Amino acid sequence: MDKNIFKIRVHDAIVGLLYLSSVGLALYTGNLYFLWIAVAVGGLQIISPITKFCPVYFVLNKLMPDTDPIQDGN
């Protein structure tokens, strides 16, 4: 598998886990403030194409230096 495709899939998995954990924690605890995690992740995904910066890709670019940088602010 291409290393860049793997990086994209890891990004999608991390973001998906953040969404699911946010909703799961809100349902499990009854505390709706956990939904703010999902709102924050969604907001970052909306502004990411404009700013060309994604915190998850920032970390993945550092952890996977042998791949092409994605959403690195350039």
C-alpha cells in the first residue's frame, strides 16, 4: 500500500475515533459537554482546506517523515 494512502487512512481513523468517543462519552455519562469535542473536530475539518493546516496531519507528518507532507500549512 502506498505510504501516503496509509497516512490518509490513519488520519481518517483518528478523526473517526474522536467523533465516536465524543458521542459515546456523551451517551455513557449523560454529559452533553463531551459533544464539544465533536464540534471542535468538525470545525477544524471545515477550516482545514482554507488554512491548509490540520493538527492530526501535523503529528502524522512528524511521525511518518518518509511520506509526502499533507496539510502542512503550505
